[in-house]
Amino acid sequence: MKVLSNWRSVRLWESVYERDLRRRHSLRAYGILIGIVTLLLMWGVAEMVRRLGTHSLAVRYVFTLGVGYIAYLLILRWWAQRLVEGRRDADFDLPDAGGGLDTDTGYAALARADGTGLGDLPGGSLDLASAADGELIVVPVIAIFLIGIAVVLGAGWLVMLFFGSDVLLAVTLEIAFSYVAARATVRLARAGWLSAAVKLTWKPLLGAVICAVVLGAAIDVFLPAAATLPQAVRMILGR
């Protein structure tokens, strides 16, 4: 019963802290800003890799997504730290657990990734280059279908991955709990900020990676002359 009482106290503290965060901050706007910064960074990485001579779009997309995801986690951690430091004037008391509590509760309350905004797979340079004059490009229908599906699904996965506010909330709560637990000597099993962030983002990341590989491979095979996604689209439209 003591373990249950302590855990209920923690859940009550989380509810109060969450309501206060939502009242003081626009978490959805913060999520959009974090997503925009991450996508701009990914665009820069994709352009750098292209200039270094990596011609395979599939390889470039996967590498760019990997770098972008790591950067996203670091930005998320920094942003959540700022939110916690701006709220540390409020003292939420937690009961003393009286030693170690053998409980395997973890953190799984916010297991969804709600996002808003518009995203797109990094296409490297935004320069639109057309095919050589007089060149006739024949692209199979299956290639156009694969490219279209990969772009649409990939954009959706990126929106869920980088523009969600729930991930920022979960990370902020984990960091805040670490401060409170240190003061109150509460020992509850927690996943930690990194585990909470990965738990909420690994599925969108996997979907984005799959779409990136399909998109890059389709362009590499059917439009080998295209160096970027905008160029591939321009070639398909015959411009």
C-alpha cells in the first residue's frame, strides 16, 4: 500500500506540473519551432553530403535522417531543460519513499505522437535543374507511384517525428522529476528523458527511414540523372 500511495503522489505531481506547463507555455508552438530548426539542419546536412560527392539519394536520406534525429534529441533535451529551469521556483513535495522501492512502473503515460505542421524529406539543394535539351525521359508508372507514396508518407512521418508537442512534454516531466526526486529522496523506477523520447519517436523514425530508402532508391534506379528530389520531380513533369 505504501508503494501504491507513493506512486499516486507522483502521478498527482505530474498532473499538476503538466497543467502548469501547458498554462505557462505554448508547447505546440515550441514543437513546431523545434521541428523547423531540425528540418533546416537536415537540409544543410543533405546539401553538405551532396557536395562531398555522395550521389546515392537513398544513402544521403538515411544519413541525413540519422544526423537529424540525433540533433532533434539534443535540441529537445536543451529546450526541456530551459522549461524546467524556468519553473524551478515552484516546489512540489513528494513523499519520502523510505529507502528503495522495488517497483517497475516506468514512464509510459504519454504514448502517442501528436504533431502539426508541414514537413518534407530533405532534398539537398533546392535548385531546380531540368534535363538536357531534347532528352526524352521515360519513367515507368510504378516509379512515379513509389516516389509519390514515399513523399506523402515520408512527410507525414516527419511531421509526427519532429513536430509533436507530447515528446517535449514527456522529456520535460522526466527532467523535472529528477530534480524533485533528488530533493525528496523518492526512488521510483523511471525510464529517463532519453528513453521517454525514444519510446515516443521510434515508430515515426522507422517509417521515415523506410520512406526515405524507397524514395531514394526509386530515384536512383529510374532517374539516375537526378541529383535531388526537386530535380527528379522536374524531370518527371518534363520541364
